[in-house]
Amino acid sequence: MRDFSRDHRWLSINTATLRGAGTLDTIIEACVRHGIRAISPWRDQVHAIGLERTTELVRGLTLELSGYCRGGMFPALDPAGRRAALDDNRRAVDEAKQLEATCLVLVVGGLPGALGGTPQSKDLFAARADVRDGIAATLEYARSVGMPLAIEPLHPMYCADRACVNTLAQALDLCDELDRSAGGALGVVVDAYHVWWDPLLKSQIERAGDKRLLAFHICDWLVPTTDLLTDRGMMGDGVIDLPLMRSWMEDAGYRGFHEVEILSSNNWWRRDPDEVLTTCRVRHQTAC
Ligand code: ZN
């Protein structure tokens, strides 16, 4: 396994981790101050300061993007809704390309309307069909411009509102169906928070192999967890065996970034960004 005990070159910060710190330019400055060489920004944060400004910052500071968050949200009630989702994903691919991201992360969506609090359907099969068709269409475009797509299975508690792809096996089935060549155009994100509980995790990471393993997101599962979305823990503060999971990733050939993604409204988002980043660096060396 790679020795990270004195090496943070492969540490990346998902900028949602510093949502409390202000706009993306402030967050990027903080990351650079801490010698971090890769980030994964969210589209809303990029749009808030502008794509051109973000590109300028990323290029000027020679930052890498371990991913771009995010495309997806494919299911809709009618053809117009599905078309709008495809258009938006095409724009997300273009933005990821301009920023030279490693991949565009796909959070595929759940039941139409559910994210806004008013689900308009109970048809999970239809939602999953929209997801398959949406990825197929987006893949065709993404492949033409050379931007890999990475399906992120989310914990089943998000099945209704955020993603009806909930296990690595399910995500890899989609990859195998839609991208038979398995040359790296379509793969998966392994986010420890979403998949740590899965009894098939080790075998599915092996199945994915280096061509399909496009990103590795880390944080920890707190006991108790008090909020479904924004109570993620710092690495080492919860019950996920991150070194074990990392060993599986590396055995399967993964050599990319470790992207820290901590959504934490009552703890880390309230702290000084320098404290958050110092802790990320230390825990990346000691708890991963
Ligand atoms: Zn993630």
C-alpha cells in the first residue's frame, strides 16, 4: 500500500467540506495555503464565482481536480423533464472538461419531485430506467469530448430523493451494460460513507478494477448519526475501517486521490477552515 504517513500529495479536498468557509475562491486559497494540490468543486460553488474565474484559479495555481460534482438527477415525470436533465448533464460535462477534471461525478437521482420534498411517483423501476437511459445518452456525449463519467452509488437512505443506485454492484452492472469496452469512459466513485456497510464491498471493488475505479471519497460514519445528510464525520472519528477499504482499493489497482468529503453542518462547517484542513491532513496520514 502507498505510504501516506508523511505524504499528502494524494489528498484532495471536496470543496463541500469547507462549505462554511465562504466562496470557492476563499476555499481554494485555503487549500493552497495548506499545500493541497487537488480539489473537487461543486457546480453551485463554481457558478457562484463563475466558470472562467474558477478555471483561471485552477490553472494559475496548478491545481488538479479529482472530480467535478456533479451531474446526474436523470429521472423525470415527462419527456421535457428528461430532456432538461440531459441538457444540464451536457453542460456539466463541458464544465468538467474546461476544468480538466478527472471525472464528472454522477449522483443519478431518485423519484421525480422527491428532492424538493414532493415526490410525484412511486415508480422506482421507471426512475431506474430513466437513470440507465440518461447515463447512456450522457456517456455518448462525454465520450466524444473525452470526459469520464463516474457513477456514485449512494447509501440506500437516499434512494427516494438523491440516488436510486445504492450499491457498487448495481453501479457496476450499469457500467457493464452501457460501456462494454471498459476502457475508462464509465466507472464508479467509491464513497466510504455510502458503501462501507455493504457485505459485497470487497468483491465489488475487485470486480471494478482500476479502469472502473475513478474516485475514492473518504470521511467517517458517526455513531449516532444525527442527520441523514450533514452529519458526516472526520476520518478516524467513526466506525469505518478506512485503512482496510483503502487496501482493497489499492489491491484492485486504484492509485488516485483520496478525496475528503465531509458534509457537517453542526461541526466541521462551523470551524475555522485552517483547523479543518490541518485536521484533514493529519487524519489522512494517521487514520486512512
Ligand atoms: Zn461522495
